[in-house]
Amino acid sequence: MRRLAVFAGGFSLGVFLAQYALRGGGILLGAGGALALGLGSLLLPWEWRRRGVILCAALSLGLGWSWLYARQVQRPAQQRAGRTEDFAATLCGYARESGFGARVTVRLEGVPGRAVLYAGEELLDLVPGQVVSGQARFSDAARIRDEDVSAFTSKGVFLLAYGRGALTVEDGTRDSLRWLPARVGRAMAERIQVLFPGDAAGFLAAILTGDRGEVSGKAYTALTEAGLSHILAVSGMHCGFFMALAGLLLPSRKLQALLGIPLLAFYAALTGGSPSVLRACVMLSLPLLAILVRRENDGPTSLLAALFLILLANPFAAASVGLQLSFAAMAGILWLTPKLCKGLMGEQKRGKFFRLLAAAVSASLGAMAFTMPLTACYFGALVLIAPLSSAVCLWAAAWAFGFGLLSVFISFLCLPLGALLALPARLAAEYILLAAGLLSKIPGHAVYTANPYLKYWIAYAYLLFAAAYLARRTGRRKYALASLLAALTLGLTVRLGAARYNHDLDVLMLDVGQGQSVILASGGSFALVDCGSANSWKNAGETAARQLASMGCGRLDYLLLTHYDKDHVSGVEDLLERLGVETLLVPEEAEDVGLRDALLAAAEEGGAAVRFITEEERLDFGRGTLALYPPLGDAGDNQRGLSVLASGGGGGILITGDMDAATEAKLVETYDLPKTGALAAGHHGSKYAASQALLEALEPETACISVGSNGYGHPAEETLLRLARQGCGIYRTDLHGTIHLAWNQEDSHG
């Protein structure tokens, strides 16, 4: 391996150690230890001595750089957190809509690094380079309430600024060439909306400009479940298409090298400079640079050099999920794909179609082999159908990108000609979306880490193929045997995961952050009570759908919504896109009529029957029953919601949504509630819920609280004390994760 690769790899290892293993003074101790190891390397044989010294010196440098960057860039920003004060900031891009106005990335005067400014919709009218000033409250971007996050710091953002009052706007450097890539990107996005309709426009905007904001939830879900979401993330594939297109227009390799590097830099800036696109641009630039300086180039050195440059610019980028996936996928493609392709091709001559198919499958398997643990850890899923999806769709992605890019640029010169060239790109995009939708519906297309045994299977599969690789015997039979054993054990793993939920009544209160989503299962019947979260980084619909799939649920019998607050219904539409529902049971009245009607329309479009609960109903439910109690309160969605009592196996649970004590009292007075084994504490443990009257009527042994990061003080201390005095075992999703209760008639337990 080249010295550049050794140095870049050692530096990157030091940065990753600083991010994940060492903190504060431990980083400096680690740097000193690395230097000591470097001195010890001088005792190695000559052929290892130089590399050992370089590796240890680079490791020490990576640790030291991480410490220095945190001290000089992150710490000054953190010192401003918690204050409300005047500010002035330069916009680094165009603003996007947020839940309460708009947000935009900015550079604050006097503070290193970047920040995200949240303010009113007036931000949407501004352009990069303009300067806004006013007053804002600042918070640490590395910690939101009580949760550590890396989504911001991995992008070089260390502060969140929440505007207070009116903002003053100045022109600043809006006309500078520095903002040309952003302006070109915006112009391209606007022209894409003219040239392409519906989901095709969102798809083309994502792959050409890196802006995924216009991709519909339905399209994104289909692409994710089919293992094709990487097409939307601008990366090596897109940059490769870009350079291939440039190669067709530029006559000589030297000219391609001279113009290719600045073109790649411009394209990286245009698409937002994500780690995946930076990695691709650096890896493509190094071969071009090698042509100019007449030096050889190799893939591993380019890969490690790209990682070094990204981490040098921002060591916190090591925590970027996109960076980790991008580099792991490329490492798999560089090391494993050639071996897989050779094995698939065999000794015999093959036709062009077979060669292309073998190359696509090999690339997908190579990337998947190295990214499997990361996708399981971060996304909770292994998409088994991904190699087939890639073979079916990647060729169309090249068509969509090539013709899409040509059509957009030519449309600025001649709109009719651009519209004509847009037709192949549109057909390719619609083909990919259609294929993704069909592939994602295939039973068993993915398995999910909601099945707790899956992590053990992943470790077993790696050991299995490692043993096959190290075995002395040559040929493909050992890998075929390993594949067969992996497939058989995966099937067993799926069966074992589903068998965990075979009691007379299973209740799972899912960890969806500050929200509620409760799965009920009995004798092959499945119901879901609520599906929402107030935390934007929690997708309640995806969480529920994947948990249900791991339990063997192909179609939900009942979806019950206690009321229409966002933290109880925000994931419903996403759930309906992933899983069929037989019957939707809801209250009739809602404060937000538009939201209610949108949910009902989505349910009916998915084939679900909609029923309004206006009186007490009892439903057969597997080996148990569901009792539904209509709204009893007078004002607000919280008090005009449904209550659900699930019973089976000698136990049960009452779910009251966000009822307060007064409405709970009406529930106790109106209906003869049985003793239950468990209570889902109302309103996320609010001090106004789980009243003494309700506890005395139910006498629950267990209280479950669905709660996450929030600014409301949930769960309230007085509610926790009230539950403890009642003798309840208390379980919280923010502390214990997903809570599983189960009852059997023979041996009732929770």
C-alpha cells in the first residue's frame, strides 16, 4: 500500500477514535500513545519500519486535530448556547420551509463553523450571500434537549439559532461568484419542475441537484424498501455519469483532466457537498490529477485520500451516516466486487447482457457486504432484494441522469428541445419508481432488526463467509454452501422472531419518542393504537410497520386513532404506504379537520374501511377482545378522543390517549371497567392524567409511559409518585425502549 494511503488511513483512524472512543483529555493521551508506538516502530524490520512510523504519526495527528478542532471551532459555538442575543449572519444557501416558518444554514459573525437559523417565512425570499441580523436564542446543535445528535455537527453545524422578532436584511455578497453553484442549483430545480411532472420531478431533482425535498413520501418509501434509496443520494454513481457525459463532449484525456477537476468541484458545491459526493469527486479527481502529473493511481489510495480530506475539513463528519455508508460501500466494491464478478462469470465466455447483469449484481453484493452492519444499526433493516433491484434499475438511473442533465441545460437555450430530451429521462424515472413499488411489495423483500435475533444472524453470516474465504479448498462450492446455510438460518431467524409474539395477548408500546404507538396482537390478529411522534427524527409509521412485519403481520386488522394530535397520527400516512389496513377506527370530531380528512382519504385510498366510533363497541380479536369507548369530553381533541381496552389471556391494558383527570372520571363513571394488568399512562405521563380515580378502578400492576425528548416536563414527578404509591411497576419508552407485555391464560404475566 502506498505511503499516502497509510498516512490517510492512520489520520482517519485517529479521527474516528476521537469521535467514538476517546473524549477530552483522553484524546491527548491517545495521541501521546500513538507517538510512543511510532518510536517503537523504529525497532521493526526495515520493510515495516517506515509504514509503522507513518501510521503512528498520522494516528497521533488525527487525534490531535480532532481535539484542536473541537477546542477552536465547536467550543466557541457551545459557549453561545443558552443565550438570547443580537446576531448577524450570512446565508449559505436557500431557505426551506419548516414546521413554524423557515430554516436556512448561515455563518454567524464572530463564531466559527456554521449554524442553522429558524425564523419566519420571510427567509424563503432571501438568496445566498445576503446578511440577516436581529435577535435569536441559541442552542447547542450537538444536543437537543436530553439527546445527543450528530446530524448537525457532522455537517459542520454547531449552533441552532431561533429568531426572536423582526429581522433586518442587507445585500451582503449576494452577487459574488462564490454563490454561483447555489444559484445554478436553484435554477436547475425550478426548470426540473417545468420539464417533469409529479414524482418524476422530485426524483430528477434529487439525482441532479441533491435536493430530496420534493420526493414524495410514497416514492421514498418504495425506493427505501426496494433497496434503491442510494440512487437519490448524489454519490459516485452520479459523479461517474457526470464525468462520462463530460468525456463525450471533451476530445482528449488531458483536456478532460484539466477541465474535469474544476467541473467536479463545481458539481460538488452545486449538490450541497455531502460526504458521499465529496468522496466521489475526490476519487474521480485523483485519476485525472494522475494523468496530468503522469503518476499511477489506485482505488484504495484514492478512497483513503478522499476520507482524509473530508475529515481534515471537519473531523465531526466521521459521525455522518452518509459518509460511513458511502465509504463502506466503495470499499466493498473495490475489494469484493471484482472477485464476485469473476466468480459469476466463470471460465466460459458470456454474452454482453450476462456480463452487464453479473457486474450489476456483483457491485450490489460487494457494497451490501460492507454496509450490512451499518444499515442494520442505523436504519433497522436489511433489504434482501437489493441486488435484484440494482440489476433491474441501475441502467435506468444512468439514462435518467444523462438525459435529465442534458434536457435541463438545453432547456435554458431552447425549451421545446429540452422538453423533447426530457422524455427519455421521465420514462426512466417513472420506470424506476414503478419497479421500486413492485419490488417493495414482494413478501420477504426485507428483514428488520425489530427481530432481536437478526443481529446474531448477521454475526453468524460474516463468520460463515469468513470461514469459507479462509478455507484451503478453492472453487465456488464453499461459497455456495455458505450461502445455503446463511439462507436457511435466516429463515429460522425470521420464524423465531415471529414466535416471540404468540401469546394470548401481546402488547408492544413502541419507542417513537414524544408520541404514542401501541401494537396489540392476539392469535394472529393485529391492531395498532395510534401512530405518531412529535420528534422529527422519529418515523412512527416506519417503526410500526417494521415491528409488525417482524411479528409476521402482512396486513393490519385494525388501526385505531384515539385523537388527531400530531404526536398520535404523524406516522399514519407512512404506515399506510408500507402496510395494508382492513379497518380504520376513529373519533368523528377533530380540531384540525383538514388533517382528519387527509388521513381518512389516505386510508380509503389504501383500501381500508373507515368507521367512526360514537358508542361503546366490542370486537373479537384473536383469542381476546377489544373494547372501544367513544369520546366523553367536551373541549379539545384530547378530551374528545377514544379509549381502548384490550383483553386476553387473563390480562389487559387500557389506553386513554391524552385524556385528563376529569375525562378519566367520566370514563370510570360511565362504563364498568374491569381490573386490568396494565395501564398506558395518559398524555405521556402528564400530571393531569393517570388520576387516582382511574388507578383505583383498574388496579393495574404495570404502568407504561410512551414519552421522549420534550419540553413539557413529561412524565410529571407527581404522576410517577402516584403510580408508585399504587404499586405499579413503571416502564418508560425513553428509558427502556420498546415495552413488551404478554399474557397467557395458563400463566398470566406482563
